[in-house]
Amino acid sequence: MKKPKKLKKLEKKHIVIALISLPIILILGSIITISVIASKDVIASDSSIGNSEEFCIDGNFLLPESYTVNTTFPMEISFKNKTTLFDKYDVRAKTLCIKPLSLLREKETYNLEISFLGKTGLSLFEKELPLVANAYPLVKGMETEEKVNITEILEYELDSDNEFLDYTLIVDDREIDCNKEDLKILCDISSLELEYDKKYWLRLVATYGEEYIQVFDPVQIETLSAIKITSSSIDNNEIVTTPNISEINIEVNKEIKPEGEVVIKDSKGNEIEVKVEFGEKSIKILPQESFKQNYYYSLHINNLLATDDSTLQKAYILKFSISDGPRIYSSNIENTGFPATQNILLTFTQTLRSQDIKKYIKLNSQTNYSFSITGNKVLINPTSNLEACKNNSLTVSDGIIGITGLISTKTYTYNFKTSCARVAGIGTSVEGRGIYAYYYGTGSKKILFYGAIHGSEVNSRNILNKWLGELEKNYARIPADKTVIVVPTLNPDGVVNASRFNSNGVDLNRNFATSDWVSGTYFKETLYENGGGPEPFSEPETQAIRNLINSQYPYLTLAYHSAAGYVIPSTTGLAQEYGGTYSQLSGYGYVAPTKHDAFSYDITGSFDVWAGENGYNSLTIELASAYYDEFDRNLSAMWKMVEL
């Protein structure tokens, strides 16, 4: 009877235990079931992820806060699409999202570990997911066929975003940081200071911190041509001869917009008021006030903008000044040797107004002259000839008025000496050109110098022109008993025509009446049938020198030639003595008058033979150069011949 009673108690106890365990078993079973389902969902997730973007994994995440997520890169995790009880407890989520906190390397595999209740140590399941980072963003718009403005913002387009990548544009050894706006890269190249009308290679680089992540292929660009000033109505550094500039016109090389900064300043920094009119390819500047005499100005043009948005490469600066009024630019006055009978011609820098010039110009402190004004020239005609071989002065005071209203502010004084020479015509050439003799001194003893009997020997004329200047400057050195006569050019037609012969084809130094005169003559190896002329003294030039010698009867005549480097006297004893002295002082070789092989060809009808046969003392001076006048080499010898 006692044994059945004991069994009844045992059944009741088991029932209580079963009632308690059943919910637990049900809950654990549900958790395990849900976890298995969630695990399967996670495994099925996409393994390709971005480099910087948040990526999400879909599944059924029971009690989201109980999940542990680990990977090899820093990150932030969040659960989305959650079920919440009492607005407080998250019991379920459908999405796990992961946000990288640093750049993921392209095409690199990262392992993502997800565990449930891992923090408690129970860890009902652990899943490892391999994730492969996508390629870095590619850039579009790298090629351009159009010319680029050096101030523009270059725009590139990304095919995807990456918040960790920055972009740098490199040109030569210069670089700039670019800005990102959504999927666009904006590179402002104005700070690169590129030049217009040039080609450059651009290289875009993606960076992460100090590291180059992507280096894109270089692209060559060509910049626009700059706005250039092609012309101006005022030249740079021009001295303007009027204070009233009504307009300044500037032309440019391309169409411009009606905008820009135009300023004119004087040398003290004061601005001149202007109005500006912009044309398609021009700028008209209209000054609103007069400029000042003897002031410097600068015109500045900046911020011009062409219709293609190009600008000036640099600010345009035009410098100019306003003249100080009319001043003498040139005159026919020489310090020495001004002809006493010649009018004075003054050329000014500006055209002159009609005015009484005698108020401003004095000749030897007098105003006894007449004048005429033609443009920028003033001709002064003394009432009587100036006295020969005297010092004179011409004073030009301030106050002369130019046609534009500018007034001269400076005073000039010209000191000059009238020529000591008496000039006389001794004949004319075949073509009618005058042959002139210059006389210095008044003594009874005459010495004659002549040159250019051969027109091709121009240096023989040049040495005598310098000799004229020497006689003018040192006129007092001429002995009182001497008269120096100089004929620089005996054959003016030959000089003009660069010919040895005169205009009749005659070699004048073969046309003198000598015992060996012939019509056919040689020069070097060439025979000239009419070289000596049809008869002796047939030419007006040789007649002129013959008549001069016969009338003046010089004690010595010096005929200059080139280019043998000889001194050749006539046959008179005195001429040979003078020749030896000249040879010593000049260094030229001495050739005796009886020596016939000094030249390689026959010489007939020459001046020195005629002089000797007629009792005249003469020297033929052959300069050593065919080009240089050798004046310094001959100077001491020339004076010695005068002072003997």
C-alpha cells in the first residue's frame, strides 16, 4: 500500500521540471534555428566592395548588439532595418553595414569575421567572409583637342567616388591641388603661371596622404594665344611734340570684350582723366585733359578679356613723354671752316609757328640778318658776308614756339670760325661738275696739292679733304710767305662713276703733253686705244690743272694716288730733294724719276713727266692702301713741304 503513494510524488516533480525546461528548450531551439538561417544569409552576401564606401550585408541578425565584427582595416559598423520592442530594445536587424575608416587597396582581399554572442564566450556561430576591394575610380575627360586658357578650371569626371583620395595636377616641376565636387575633379590652373601659346604635358595624380596612389597617363595641352598689342598710335618711349593728344589708338590681335582697366599716369603718379571706347580689336583712349610739357607718362592696360577668355600675358605699359619744346636738331655750322658767304641753316625737332625769330636768335650779338621759316627749318641770311677766318657766335635763347604750342626752354650757343680758305673754280668736268681750288695764306710762294685724278682712287681725295680741315684749324702755322692751294678732286666725274677714267674714257694722267705721249695707253695688262686722249690736254680736267700751275707757278706740286706706297719726284733736282724728305717722314719708298720699272706697265703722258719737262718741281705720292686715306702717316710730311 505504501509503494504506490511514493510513485505519485515522483511524477509530480518531473512534471514541474518539464514545465520549467520546455520554454528554455524552445527559446534555445529558436535561437539556434534563427542563427543557422542568418548564417546562411550572410554566406550568400556579395564579396565585392568599394574602396571607401559603406557596404552592407543582408541577413537576419537576432539581438544585433550580440554580434561581433572583426576585419583588418579600421571601420565603423551599424545595423539597419531593425525591429525594436518598446522603442528601446533592438531584437532583430536585416542589414549589417560596415564603413571603412581608411582607404582600401584596390583588388586586395580582406577577411571579415562575424560571430554571434562572441562577446560572451558562447559564440553560437562564427563566419569568415572574404571581401575584395574594387578598382580605384577612373578619370574621364583627360583628352582635349581645344586650346586651353591659362586661367581656366580644368574639369575631370570620375566613374565612381572615393572619399579618401585627393587629386593633384602636375605640370613640369609645378603642381596644384584639385578640388572634388561629387564625381568631378576641378583643377584651377591659374596658379601654375603657364604661358600663352605654348604646349604643356599635364599629369593627374590620385593621392592618399603623401602617397601617390594612381598616376594617370600624361596629356598634352596647348594654351590659347594671349591678347597682344599689335600697334599703337604712340610708339613706346616716343617724345610727343604736342601737349594736346586728342586720342590714343591701340590695336590688338583678337576680338576683345568691352572691359578692361586703362590708366595714364605722369612721372609723379598723378592720373590723367580718360574715357575708353572698346572696339572689336581696338581700344580708343580719349584723354580729357592736356598733358604737360617736359613730363613723362605711362599708359597701363590690364584685365583685358578676349571673347575666348584669354587675357594679356602681362600688363601692357606704354611709356612716352611730352617734348620740351623746339630745340635745334642739326645745323650746317661746323666748328671750323664755315664758308663766309654761306647762309646758316638750323633744323629744329619740331615744326615752328610763324614768329619773329630775331627775338630769340642773335648772330654775333646782332640781328642784322633776314630769315625764313619753312617747317622745322630756319634759314638765316646775314645782311653782309661774314668776315673770313674769324670767330663767330650764334645764340639761340628760349621762347621759340612750335606749331603745337610747345615753347623751347633751353639756350644754345654755337661758336664757329669762318673758313680761312678762298675758294675758286678752276674749271668744269666733261659732265659739267665744278673743279675747285682752296687757297690758304697770302704769301707769294705757292705750293699745290691735288688728288683724285683717277676717280677710282677715292682715298686720294679723302686725304686732301682732311688736309683742308687741318689747314683750317692750324691756319696760323702757315708761313707768312706761303700760300697753300688744294684741289681735292680733279676728276669729279670719275669719282661719281667710280671710274679711273673721265667721262670721255680718258686716263687723265696719260693726257699731259710729254715727249712720250701716245693715244693708246696701258693700265696693267690692258691696252686702252683712247686712254691718252685724242691729243695732249684734250680734256677739260687736265687743262684746268695745267692752267692753274701755269698761272700760280707753285714751287712744289704734290699729286696723290694709290696704292703703290711710293714717292716719285719729277726730274728737277729740288723735287728729288723734297721727295727724299717726304719719303723719310712718311715711310713710303723712294723711286728715282729715271727709274722706269716701278710699275709693271708703260706709263706715258703723265703729270710728273710733264712737270719735269717744263721745269716744275712735283712729287707723285702713291698711298700704300687702296682704301684708307693714311692721313696721319702723311701729316708731318705735308706740313714739312709747306714749311720748307
